[in-house]
Amino acid sequence: MSEEKLAMFRNRLLKTWRHVSKLAKRQGVTCYRVYDHDLPEFPFCIELYEDKVYLAEYQRRHGMSEEDHSAWLESCVPVISEVMAVPDEAIYFRERRRKAGRLDQYEKLASEQEFFVVREAGLSFRVNLTDYLDTGLFLDHRITRGMVRQEAVGRRVLNLFCYTGSFSVYAAAGGAVSVDSVDLSKTYLGWAEANMELNGFAGPGSRFIHADVKQWLDEEPSAQYDLVIMDPPTFSNSKRMKDFLDIQRDYAELINKTLRAMAVGGVLYFSTNYRRFQLDAEKIKAASVKDITNATTPFDFQGKLFRWCYRIVR
């Protein structure tokens, strides 16, 4: 690794760090994205979780031997440490290695079980920077979570593909009368329950439902939900599912089934990380469908966010 290239990385990281950390401080945000593949030679995702750094390298054909790659990485870590004023031991490294084209989103990568608690908007969340494909808190949905909190008072809330339940926590904090969280993974449901307990919301109004969402929507909902969050994986072929999920193929069916479980005037927040996603509003049996992608893009994802978000009214 040439000193020149390393200096280029340092300058770029310093520039983004100064800009983003200033905005974060102003907004009272302590968990945010700092860098995302800004330079092609340094394909990192760097996020700050209060006093810890999540460093992920996107998988690529780098042409280096394992030894050279390790040396390259080792030369990058002190730069990140210096710029962000975080000790080396507080930097958690991960390689974002996805299975070619097909992914079980519940895949476990390690088993260090190192959980710690971070704060967001006065609420607490358990995160893990070592064991899973993601950290436990999707930073790009910070604004969407706030919208759910504002609309939750007196509402019956449903969180589909709930993951670690951050939307459920926000809904409960906003005064929801009930919150049902549905996911196929017992691990993530347990994590969601722990997050609710952490904030004092685990009680009779909170249900954690272990189920395949597609099947559950067919068989279960008799309740008329007022507010629903649905953030499905782009693709899942988990062995525990009756059928595989392909979001571009299945979105209209999923959304329409969800709308049937909602009260008239109820609101569904639907989002997807599929970059090439296209929504045809004609296929959705709703009173209105509004693209709120830009309105829900936080400061640290401006120009770098590859997900879509919609507000759909029954």
C-alpha cells in the first residue's frame, strides 16, 4: 500500500468525518454512518456506535494474496483510529461476504456474543458488531422510526419482518395500545423482546410471533391494525419458509395481504433495500401510495442510500 494512497484515504475520511460528526452532534445522534465506499480502492462501510466503530469491507476481487490483504487492512486501521479518535481495540472488523445471489438473511457469522447497549432518541438498543450480517440497528431508518413514534399513540401496531424490533420499541414509546412483532427467526425475536424489555415495554400489549410472514398473513390476522411497518429482505430462501421470497416478484401480494389486516385509514410503512425496485401503484389496493424515500433519508446517508420507502394508506 503506497503512502500516497493511504494519505488519500485519510484525507477523504477526515473530510467526511468532520462534516458528518458536526451534523450528528447538532442533532444529538450518537450512532451514524461515516463512510461508505467513497473511494473505490477503499471499499469500506464505517459506522460509529457511540464509542465503537463498525468497519465492514465489501467483498471484491482485490487481487492481493491473503498476507498482502491483511497487511493492507492493518495499514488502514490506524488511519481510522487516528481520524475518529477511537482506539484500535474499539474497531470491530467484518467482511461483508454475501452468498452469490441468494441469501438467508438469518445467517450467523460468528458467536462472540458481545452485545452492548446504545441510545437513539432517548431509547436503548442492543447491538452486536461481530456475530451477524447486520449490527441490530438499521441506521438508515432513523427518520422512519421517528415517524412511527409520532403516529403510534392509541394505535394497534404490527411490525412485520421485525428483525430486532427497533420499530416496535419506537411504536411503544409513542403510546401504541398494542405492538405485535412477527419474524421467522427466534434469535431476532428474542433480540426484539430484549430491546422492548430494556425500554420497559415488555408487557401484555407486546406480542412476539414466530412465523413466516407470508403464511401468517394468510392464516392469522383477525385484528384490524392501524399502523404497520414492513421492511422485508430482498430475497430469502430460508429452509423454514414454505415458499421463497423475492421482493420484486412478491411486493404487491404482500402489501395487499397486509392492507386486508388493517383498519380503513390505517397506515403502512413499506420499505425495501432492493436497488432496482420498481413499485406499480396500480397493483396496490390502497387509498394512497406515497414515495417518502427522500423524506426518510438521514443526513449520513445523503446520496448514498439504496433503499426505497413508501407510506401507504388503507
